[in-house]
Amino acid sequence: MTTTAVVLRPVAENDRAAWERLFAGYRNFYKMPADPAVHATVWRWLHDPDHEVDGLVAELDGEIVGFTHYRRFTRPSEGDYATWLDDLFTTPQARGHGVARALIGAVTEIAAARDDRVVSWITASDNATARRVYDDLAVATRWVTYERAT
């Protein structure tokens, strides 16, 4: 892989095979089981103009090597809006080429254009590679995340 400029664009209908390969890699990284139904659902969301989730892909040398999913959300405590960066993944070969930085930068620009106050995201505490990039781009908050099954 040569070091050319990262090209970012919205996920397109003809990106499905490349996106699915990356999404499977993302889910595998976080030890989530392979699930074609999840892939189909998220793919449908990405192409439904009425759904809140949007996505970008990143290309290097014409190959899709990364993606991010993001969505707008309200912040009642602040009386404003923000953007949540749900998922971000790059191929191992693309790491170190600025792909994650470019994706986060693009989502930040989208958020700023619609007057969202912040872009927020989480990552696993042991994801040291991603955290090195994230610590350079943003501030780790004091908030602890909880989940409760329904």
C-alpha cells in the first residue's frame, strides 16, 4: 500500500462487499459473533434516508480500507445536539496512514456544519492502538458507560 491521500465519501450501494468485509473485521475485533442479520440491518439503515445512522468509507489507492458510522443525538442536559461516532474501523494494513484521523475529522466537520456541539465516542479500555490516536484528537471524559440488558 502506497501512501496516497485518504479519500472519504458516503457509503454507496456498490460498496456492500467491501463494507461487509470491514464490518465483519470490526465485529471480530470486539469479539462479536458473525451475524449476517446484523450486517443486513445496518446496511439497510445506512441507505434509509429516514434512519439516523450515516456512514463514510475511506479509500487508499482506490481500495476501501476503513469506515465509520455516526448519528446525531440530542443532549437534554445541555439543550443542544451532538454527534455520536458509533463505529470506526480500518484494515490493519491501513493503520498509520491517517485513515482514522481523516474519518474522525470528516465526522467532526459534518457535526460542525449542523451546529452540533461535540462529537463523542467510546472504545474498549484495552484498545491501545486506537487510544493513541484518540488521545491525540480528543479529550477522554470522566464518564463511565453502563449497559443493562432488556
